[in-house]
Amino acid sequence: MSEKKRRLFGTNGIRGKLNVDMTADLALHIGLALGTYFEGGPIALGTDARMGGPMLKQAVASGLTATGCAVIDVGLAPTPAVEFLVKHYACRGGVVITASHNPPEFNGIKVIDGDGVEFPPEKEIEVEEIFFKQSFKLAPWQRVDTVSQRTDWLDDYLRNLKSHLKVDLIKQKKFKVLVDPANSVGSLVTPRLLQELGCKVRTVNGHIDGNFPGRAPEPTSETLRETAEVCKSTKTDLGVAHDGDADRSIFIDEKGEVILGDQSLAIIAKGFLQRNPGAAVVTPISSSSIVGEVVGNCGGKLVLTPVGSIHISRKMMQIKAKLGGEENGGVFYGPHQPVRDGAMSAALILEIMAETGKSLSQLVAELPKYYMHKDKIHYPTHLKEKLLHRLPEISQGTRVETLDGVKIWHEDGGWALIRPSGTEPIYRIFTEGKSPSAAQALAEKYKRRLMGIIQEEESR
Ligand code: MG
């Protein structure tokens, strides 16, 4: 499989610790490889708020212009905005300097294809080949290109976002919203969008600071504890928390409860299916049954993919689906663009709150209840392929899906998903059940069975 051959690109671009693995030198060579691959620009180039953003951006731009690609520098911007601008400015591709939700010391390079969607693994391999062979095609001196600044894109982007929303309906409600962009680029878009939707907007961690002084860039119930307190104490209708590049949103209800990404996806899917009867909703195999059950109950069609945002985007484009989503708070709204967009998902939640007249906690209360348990098991590296091959035999369920690892459904609605990590010699065991103890019991059961196979293989 193509995934195994990649040496630079991971699940979401190239990532590393700044000035350790992620250096200006590496960024220059990536720029040269990308420019050689794209064979001409323009290439849209943006950064999130991380330290080293300007340094890496200039290095990538040097490589791109040296190979004859014009660069459109869009400045500080969320990943979804750069994805939008690749199409809006008719670019051959785009690059975002970001490490998304990773800790502050990380930075990275994410590549966008000419259709505004993440670069697919097979193209990443082509770029890696150019990179490792250093087969860069420097442009003749007359064709070395230039960098132009375009930082006036916000109005165009907001106009596009709003064209898919019932703006007047949302405006009437005058929602009180708290935005927590984690001191990064979400602060440039989401507060403005929500103000234009008639909301009374306040921010926490709203100023740009690459040290991430407010909280870690990954929005979780732990990192959002203080933000949730502020939501509760200020009687806020909705809290919106982004990750470092603002392609994801985790929501907080009016009681200060942090809502799971699966729950907010199910709420968005329900509203969407009422407007689009029988439509498809694309989600990875790891998503909660909350999503599957809601989609089924609303007469929609659940389409499963392997884990990873690229799989959702590509599947949506392939089957012309308009909605996709992940448990991490990534929502893909096709009519806007088939990629995750944190600002768009915040607006979709507000639209549903306006349409139904219900608070977020009421919308959550209507959802089916499932509880997830996450566990892992280490294995000897040499057994990786063997274990993958033998996984289906540990199933004791009613239905098995081998789209990505093994997912086993049980009659009581519970399931277990067992997949190898892409980066470490561990198997991740995700289970879900109707109660926390049922989910935990299922995880322990499959952990024991997996352990049994490991011991069996070791003693051969
Ligand atoms: Mg992200």
C-alpha cells in the first residue's frame, strides 16, 4: 500500500520539532521538490500562528520560486481558508505551514492539491522521489518567479461561507458565542463570521501567539476546562474551540459541557438529513454508533471510510456526498468545500440551534447514548503483518469490517475497532458500548485475545 512507502509525509503532511527535524533547510528542499512537481504556479502559501512560520514559509517560497512557480502569500490563515483560496485564485496547489493540533514546539508543511483538497498519498510519494533524488528542475534565470502578497481574502471567504447559510434566521436569534481559537489563526475568521451572523461574540485565547500561552492546540475536554468554565459563568449559548489551524471545532454547551465530536457531527447530520432526505453522510470506521444510528433513523445513508481526513474528502467527491465528519471535530460541508472547516461547522451548529429553537444541551440529550473506551497494546515489531493477517479470527461479533484494521460489531450495539498505529508498534483498541463498563469489558476481552495471538506467534 502506498502509505507504507512514504518517508517524509505522515497522515497530515510533514511534521517535526522546529529547528530539530523541521528546519529551514528541509523546507527549502520541500519547496524545490514541490515546485519541480507542480511545474509552475501559482501556489497559495499560508501559515498558522506557530513559531517558525515566517522562516519556513520563506524557505518554501524560495524553493517554489527557484523552480519557476509564482507564489501567492496569503499570510496568516486557517488551513480551510488556504484550501478555499487555492481554488479561488485558480492556483496549481497550495502549502500551509502548520502542525495543526500538535504541541507548540512542532511545525509542519501541509500540501494542497489544485482542487483545494489535501494532497493524496500517491502524489506525496512522487514529491518525495524528487526530494530524495534531489532531481530539482531549477528555472532558467529569466523564469525565476516572484512572491506576491494577497491578504485581502477574508471578505471573499466569508461571503462564500455565508452563501450556504440561512443568515437571517441565525441573525434573529442573537446568540451569545464564546470563541477559543487557541491563540492561533481561527481568531482571524470565526469571530468575524459569527459577528456577521448577528452573534454577540467574545473570545478567550484570542490573540495570535505561537507559544500557545492559553492552552494546548488540541481541543479536548481536558484542555478546554477553563474555556468551558467561562462559557458556563457568562451564560453563553455556544462555545467554539478550534485546533491550531482551525479546521476543527469542538463545542461547549450552555451548561459548560464539552461536547464530543461524534455528538456534534450527529447533530449536524440530523439537521442536514432533514433538508436533504436520503443523502449520504461520510465518516471513518472509527466513528461512534451515535452517528450511524442518527443517520439511519433520519433515513440517510452512512458511508464508511478508513481513518484520515483525506479518505473522507476523496470519498465525498467520488460519490458526490455533501456531508462528512470525524470524531475529532472535523466537519466537511461539501457545498462550501469537501474539507474540514472549523468556522463552517460552528455556523452549521448555530443554524440548527436557530432552526429548532433548541439549546445545544437539548440537541445532545436527543441523541442515542454510547460510551467509548480507548486502549492499546504493544506488539513486537516483526509481528506487524502477521497480526494484521490474523486479526479477523479474534472476532466474536456478528459483523466484521476490514476497511481499516478490524471492526467487529456485537449484537448489543457495541463494537470494537482494532488497528495498528501508523507511527508506533502498538495496536489501538477502540470499543463502544451502551455503558462505560460494557465498553471497557469489550476492550479487555479483545486485548486478551490479541495478547493470546501475540504469545502464540512468539512461541512458534
Ligand atoms: Mg487541524
